[in-house]
Amino acid sequence: MALNLKRKGAGENGSRKSRKVEDQLTGSYANNHPLDEDDAMSGESENDDEPVDSEHEEGEGEWVGLNDEDGVNAAAPHEPGTKPKKPPTGEELRVIKDATDLYRSNSFKLQIDALLPNVRPKDSRIPPLERFLLSLHTVLMGLPSIEPHHPLEASRRLLKKGVSVPYSAPLPTEETNWKVAFEKPSDITVVGSWPLKTSVKAKDGIRFGVDVAVEMPNDLFQEKDYLNGRFFHKRAFYLATIAAAVKSSKSGLNVDVQYDSQSDNPRLTKLVLIPKKDDSPNDFTKLHAQVYIIPVLSSQPPISLQRLSPSHSNIRIHTVQNDATKSPNLATPIYNTALLLALTPKAQLLATHALKEDSPASIDALTLLRVWANQRGYGPGSRLCVRGFADRGAWWSALLGLLIAGEERAGAFKSAKRRPLGRGLSSYQLFRGTLDFLSKHDFEKDPIYLKTKEGAHKFLPEEYQRHHEAVFVDSSSSVNLLAGVPLGSLQLLRHDAMKTLEALDHSSISVDPFINVFLTDHRDLLTRFDTVIRVDLSSAKPQNPSVHSGLDFGSPANALMASLSSLLHHGLGDRTKVTAILHESSSPRALSQAHPSNASTIYIGLIYNFSAAFRLVDHGPAADEEDASKVQRFRDFWGEKAELRRFKDGRIIESVVWDVKTADERAHVPGMIVQHVLQRHFGLGSDSVQTWQTSFDSLLRLPEVISSKYFSAGITTGFKAALTAFDTLVKQIKGLDNALPLSVLNVSPISEQLRYTSVFSPVPLPTSLSSVFPVTAQYLSPIHVILEFEKSSRWPDELKAIQKTKLAFFERIASELMSSIDGLRAAVVVGDGIHTSEILDQAALEIVTPEGWAFLVSIWNEREAILLDRVIEEYNKPIPPAIRTLQKPGQDGKNPKQYREALEAKEIYTRRFIHSPRHHRAIASLCHQYSAFAGTVRLVKRWLSAHWLLHGHISEEAVELICASFFVEDGRNIGRDVDDDTKRDDPTSVPGSKERGFSTVIAFLKEWKWEEGLFVPLYGPSGPSEDGSSKTIPKATSGGVWSIATDFDKEGRMWTSSGPDLVVAHRVRALAQATWQHLQSTEQGAFDVRAMFIHPTSDYDFIVHLDAAQLPRYFHNVAVDPDLLSRGKYANLQDNQSVRPGFDPARLLFHDLQRIYGHTFKIFHDVFGGDRFGVVWDPSLKETRPFRVLGEFSSIPVKKEEAKDKGLVVLNESAVLSEIERLGSLLVKEITVHVSS
């Protein structure tokens, strides 16, 4: 085996790799953080200024590798004047091998090494902070004591200093018989991630956090301070006293002091100290950090900890119920956990330090994990964060501790003990192992208890499981670190872990997953969730409000959020894989504001379970259920939607039925459930709940004035109706075997209307409606099909004769169909009036059924390809030199015109008869397998058409392939049964709704490097068949820059050879970037779907306005004028007009202008009812140039006084505009010329 490795000096190579990743960080992760000039070099070594040993550098010069093919190391030739090149040392080879084994690849390790310094604080900026912490320690330890006072009196004294005491509910009253006091701290410790150097740069410019635990003296507390919030009130006063002291100018600290509450819980309020820039020795503004002051208890507090188990009730505020009896003392697990958190900072610090000692790589692994989490909203930021994870820093280190040190299995889970990971693993292996655990663990069903020193936990496992949705007890056996975290957030965490593992597992050598995993922001709502619902909670009124729940969670807002999450989880059931709540993270507030301002707006994100999301019936308990409470609970939950139903199998059960009228509405069922739950249980109507599904649907529907006429006439429309019409036509054609010389072997559809991907659902145009519709709604789209006869030697052996034979077949089929079927019309289409080649397949049979469906039939003959190949090969065959010398110029017997015609005919043949049927079958199968695929394609086509690009510059098949790439992934699930869950292994990134699919495609188009091409495994993971259809075929034209390859089209030019060209490709990217920016407005609630489909026209040189009243396809326009869809004053003049399938004068004029002026300008048009053309001049024609014959553009001489310049010409714009008006006579209304500024 040949080993051929090349490298340069380690320092230079590492530096180059670091610079590359730093550039990526600058563009993605570090962009969110304000850095000064020094930060730009944070990836460099702290010893950059040290001298370099030149002799050592020379000795470690470039190494050209080893060649072991013969078992002998062959050194590279030694060049004169240079030192011999040395082979790598054993240590270097070991490092290279370890990097591959432990870090996925050597380059991946280098990227990690370059990333870590960029997300950690710079060491050179830490000394000012350390000096500030010493000053803070001095100030806090010098604070005077305050005598005990009544809580309200103490708060009034502090309020005079501008500091409110953040007392939490239940608030103290005048009858309160205990007092608050202050004494200097018994201890001050820096805790959290800062002392262990595990701090990670947060998103959106959030500062590094430095946690300072201020231990409150035991003398301030009593044994029963756990009751009714007494501890939290004393803690709040202690914190407010420190705030007043630090805020005072006498402290000399020069910081802004604010309150901040973890998870918006007033009980977990802390102080935030933000430095002011004064260039003093204590000025740590360059560090971009802030200090948190957190009051904590000593390790041996006077408060009885045994009373803080999850099942204990420590809020004894009784409420009077309707039966005039006192409510029982309910458990307060969240309240108890908040109190226990005052004991954990030091214990968590020691636990993380012990983890670092046991596994040195765990610190880097924790950093990678935190970076990964921040990029997905599991941390603070200015954008939406995942509910419950904004302040869970301690949980991430505990998670690593679980995997490295192991756990204590308890109760029924003792037998299923997990093995801990090895302590010698690399940081990447630990990171990957953590993701693997998160992707497989079910936090709802499987509680976790970390190992403790005592070997047992303080409280019974059953208590945790009974009172918490998810259980993760830390190693100090004090708190459940997941208390208050909704199950939906953990579902999303699991989903994100699975998605990341897929990216790591399935990335090829050419695709680097590092950027996707660590540097890409994944917080965008519309590409993350299948459905996004914006909810305004300001008017929420819970159906069954609970005072106790509000007290347990710290505020009514938090209790409302917990109730909402639980009810949504119950209502949606197995319809969704993820039901997550996102909202803005808590932000610091002024000291004069005691309580945090809870977010009034939340976002609910749903990720569908494809097999169950859209079912129309939910089953409840049976009518004969013995436990009547189950029936009552079902009815109480669903309200008026619950009903007793009898099913075909004889069952009579409680049910909920969701009424839908169309397939589009069926996709709304999960959103309908959310809206029903919000309405019934929280009183939130449609004005408080905002979704965008209906707005997207409206873009794919006919105007109401048109669709209502189909409905009132009882005419069946849609894709199923089109398929039924196609099946009927196939039977009718196959029934003509006795009247045709050859039997029909197969009829293959190649139309987008028969594979569910046409922008509008197919509709017929019967005579009854044709006489009712206005001119602007007379368009009937033909459905293209391929007719294949049985093989026969009776076909002529000449290309022109084959085309004539096809005409004869068409004539016979048309005559027989019209004679046998009443109301059917058929006509033979002999050409388009442009192409004059007699060997080109341009004849077709146009059929209009009695129901109003139009079909366009082409005939496929395999003999045609053989003859075309023969012409092409004959022309390309080289002439022997001996014969060439005897021939006169131009007498070589070759016909260039015939060759060009053959090339064009072969390209059309291959596309129409070979690739189109195969493409049609694959796309139709994908539509059946993934319900969101068809809608995604339709929306993307509508978007491209609305921006005047579809059909004229980008083919429909190219759009379908791009959309398919996000559903087929690596092709391993192609053809799987959509209802068989045992066979399905759908990637987590596959969109479950057309809205998510559309957003995903837009995100791709805005960044797609089309120079690199795109491969779509549309036909599965296996290679192409051996029918020769994937071989390279000469192209008559090739103006496109996109390359979208499949197994049967390796070059990727089949659907892009004619476009888009370079100009259009850049235009697509610019439009996608603008659309993506508009999609981001979802988080601000100002998202207007239709605005993304309104095309700006200011960039065009001139606009050609068409008379919309003359356009049969105008009713498809994205901004249709309803007045033009009504019958005109002289409607009776239209009654005798016959239906003309595919007739669109605007499209015909567009193609004429595009063909005639292809060298003069570039023209754009919306094929779906567009009433304007946008035109951009070729900028090179605006410059003067010498006149030449056949210059391919209309020119005018440039007036110059000097004789030598008389031969110069320039584009004659006015003449071109006049020609356009003449060509579009009666159709062109006016031309608007934009004058460039």
C-alpha cells in the first residue's frame, strides 16, 4: 500500500487552518458578538511575539512523503542548496493517526482546535476582572449589619434609595410576624463555569457570565424558613441591600447594577454588575463580561432540608373552594427545588472540577456541547430561546458527568443500568457520545440519578417521578436539574441531537459537517418546525386557574406556561414528535422594578410524526367504560368537539372528528388542535393565535369567484380528477387496438398535473363553463402524455418518414376517438411555426374530453434514437488523410445543417421520451411517500414564477429536483411504505409541511454554490441501470450554469442546459436572500406571506405592460384584479369561442421576444397570468463599437464630427421599443422606461 502524505511546517499549517476557521467564525458565530481589534486575533497564540527558532524551522521543513510500494522508503530527490527533507517522526505519525481515530478526521481536529480559543475569554483580558473581584470582595465584606425589621418596613427604606426588594409570592403582609436583617457574608466564592475555564461565548452579543456566590450567614435564618416563601423574602432583602451598596458611588466599583431572574422566576433573582468604561485598573469592559451576585446558603443551613422533598407542601396558603371547604396542602416541587438551588453552586463547582480531573478532555467536550446548544437556542440570546433552557448551564456539565462517572439506577430501572463512557476519550468522542445519549434517551419515561458519594439519594425516586415531568437528579442529591423544563423542550433537544448525528454520520469526504454542527445558527423557526404558531398570552384566561400552581411556579405567568405545555402535549399526543414552546429569554431590569416582565408572546413549534399527524379522528374511552372519570376527563378536555360515535367494526366510543374539505386543510389538523386547546382552556380566540398556513394555501388556489363556479356546477377538480380522466383516456385509446395497425403497449404521463406538482390543482374547462367564464379565465392547461406502440419492423427506416408515420397514427386515433365518444374533440398539431426541421418530433395529438380535460399526446419510437445516433456518429467520424487530400473544400460529404438538426432532435428525444417518464415516476412516488413534498414544489414554483423566472429561465423539472434533494437525503428511504413504521427511517431534516419545505429551499438557494453542482439520489442509493440512458449526450445548446445531477444524468444538464444562465443564477440568489430576510420577520409577528411573492420592478430598464383583459391565464396572477374576472359588457360575443388548450398569448409573445432579441436584452415574465414583462438591456451594447454586418442587434450610427469615428454604432433602444409595440399589437398596452439615476 502506498502511503503518500504531504505537509509543511506544523506552525505554518496550523496557523493557516486556524485562519480559515476564524474566518468562518467571523461570518457565523463570532458575528453575534461585538469584538474590538484584539478579539479578531483571539485564535492566535498568546506567545505570537516570541522569537522563532530559525534552525528548528529549517530542520522541520516541508516533507514530501513516503513511498512504500516496494517496501523501501524512497526519499525525494535532494535539491542543491537545500537541506535534506526528513520523514515524519513516530510521534508525528501517532498524532496524525490519533486525530483520525479520536476526532473523526485530522482536519476536524484542527477545526476544533481553532474553534475553542474563539469561544473562550482571552486570558490577557482577565486581570482587570480579577482586580475588580478583589474590590468587590472588599466592599461586600465591609458592609455594615442591619438590624431586624419588618419586611415591608425594610423594603420602604431601600425604596428611598431607588432599590425595590424583589419579594416573591406569597408576598409579606402587615401581619407578618418575622423580620429580615443583614449581616456581612460568611463566605464569597466564584462559582459556575468561570473558575474552571469552561465559559463559552453566548449568542447575540450576550456577555460572559461570572457567578459570585455570596453565602448568607446562618444567623439570619430559622428552621421553618422553608414555609410560605420566608427564605426567599429574606434572600430578596439580602440581595437588595447588596444592590444598594454596590450601586452607591461610595463603593467605587463604577458598575451598572440590575436585577435578573432565572427563567423569569422572581425567587431566583440575582444581581447583574455591568462594568462602565473608565480605563481604570478594574475596568474589564474589553473582556465583554458581567458579574452575577447570587445569594446562597451554607452547606449546613439551619433550614430543615428534609422538608424540601418533591412531595412536601411548603406553601400553606389555603383557598376556599366552591364547597366551602379548605383546599388540601398540595405538593410544591418547583418551590422546593428553587430553595434547594441555594445549596448547589459550590457542590456543582466541585463536581465539575472532579470531572475535569477524571477526564481532562471533558472541559473541551463541555465547551463543544455548549457551543452546539447555543446555536440551537438552548441558551440566552436576543432571539427566541427554547423554554426552560435559557439558564441551565449546570445541567450540561452534569450531563457529561452522567456519561463519564455513571448513574445510580433506582426502583424499576435498576436492571437497565447504562455503562459509563471511557475516561480517556477525546473531546469529540465525548461530545458525540453525549449527542448519542440525548438522541436515544426518553426523559419522560426514564429518570436519571447521578452517582453520589453516599451511594444513595436523599429523597425517594418515586417522589421525583410523581411530581416532575422529567427527572435528572444531580450528584449532590439535592435538586432535579430538569425541574420546570417542559417535555416538549426535551423532545426538541432529542430531535436536534438526532439531526446532528445524521449530519456527522452521512457527510461524505467532500462535505464538511463542522460548519453545520458548530458554526451555523439553527434558531430559524420556519426551517426548524413544520408549523409555527404565534400566541399572544396577554388576554389568556385559564379555564381552571390554580392559585397553588401560581405560587409553586413563582408567578402566574410561569404556571400558565407549564399548564399550556402540558395540555398541548396531551392534546397532540403522537401526532407530533416535538411540541416546543419558544420565547424571548429573560433580560436584566432596573433595580426599581421588583419583578420580571414576562413575555406576553410565545411561539409554539410543531414537528410532525408523518404517520399520525393528519388523522381526522381521535379515539377516547369506550361507551361502556367502567371508570366514568375517564369519560368525563375526555369530555372536559375536548369540550364540544367530543362526541359518541359508532364505527364500522361495531365499536361505540368517545371520539373527536376534525372536519376538513380539502387536502390542504387536512395538513392543518395539528394546528387546528392547538387552536382548539388554546380557545377552550385559555380563552384565546383567533385574534390572539396567528398561523400562516392559510396564507400559503391561498397562493395555490384559484380566485374564489372562479372556484365557486366549479363548485356550484358540481364539476370534479383536482389531481385525483385529472388522474381519473387520464385513466379513462388510456382505456379509450387501448380500446382502439382493432382500428390501429399496431397495438398500444403503454401510455406514460409526463405532466406535472399528473404528479401533484403543478402550482394550481388541475381543472377542466367544459363548454358549460367556457361560456360563463370571462376571457381572463379561459386558459386550459394540456396534460402531456407519451404513447408507446408495440415493437414492429414495419416502422420506416428514415427519420422524416417516421415523423410522417406519426401524423398518420394521430389522424387515425383522432378519427376513431371522435367517432366513438360523443363530445370528444381531437386535432393533430403539426408544429409550432418556428422549428422547420422535418426530423424533429414536434407533431402531437390534442384531445379535449367531453368533461373538458385537455391532453397532448406524443408517440415514442425507439428506432428514432438509433437513426439520430447514426447521423451524429457519421458526421463525427474522422476522414482518413488519404481520402481528405483527394477531396475539394466543401466536398467531404458532411451536412452541418443536418448534423445540427440531429443534435437538437436527439436532445429533445432524450429529454421527452427517456428522462421525462422516469422523472415523472420518481417525483410521483416521492409525492406519495412524503405529503409535504408536493406542496413544497408548488410553493417554490409559485415563488419563482412570481419573480418572473419559472419556465422562461428555469425548468419545472429542475425545481422539482432541488426540492427533492431535501426529502430523499441519501436515497436510502426511496420507495419505502409511508404507513409502515417498521421500515421507515426518515431523516430528521425531512420537512413535514410545505411551509417548512419552502423555507428550507429558500435557505438553500441563498447560499448554494451552484459552481459545485448538486447531486440528487432521486432513484435510490443504488447506481443507474445499464440501459445506457446515463451516458453523455451531445447538447445542441448549453447556456445554463446550474448542474443538478442524478444517477441517470451524471452531468446534471438534462433540465438546466437552457438555463438559468449566470445572470439569472445570481438573480435567484439575490431574490432568495431578500425572501429569507423577510422570513425572519416571523419572530417579530409582522410576517406577510404574500409580500414574498410581489416582484419588485425598479431594477428593470423598461417594463412592457400587457392588456390583462386579453390574457386567458390572468386568473392565475398572484395579484389578480377581481374586476377583470367578471363577464364583460358584451359577454354574448364569447359564446361561440371554442376552447383552445394551452393558448396563452402573453407566453407566445414572451418566447418570440426572447428568441428575436436574445442578443439584445434579457426578458422576464410570470408565466402564471403575469401582465408585465421586465427587460434588462445587455450592458455591453450601450457602448459604442465598430459597425459590422449581422451584428445581431438593432444599431444606430454614432454622430461624430471626425471622419475616423464614422463607423461606430450603438444600440438603437427606441427602434427596439417600437418593434416590441408592433409585435405585440393589441396586446401591449404601454412600455415604461426606467431612467437610471
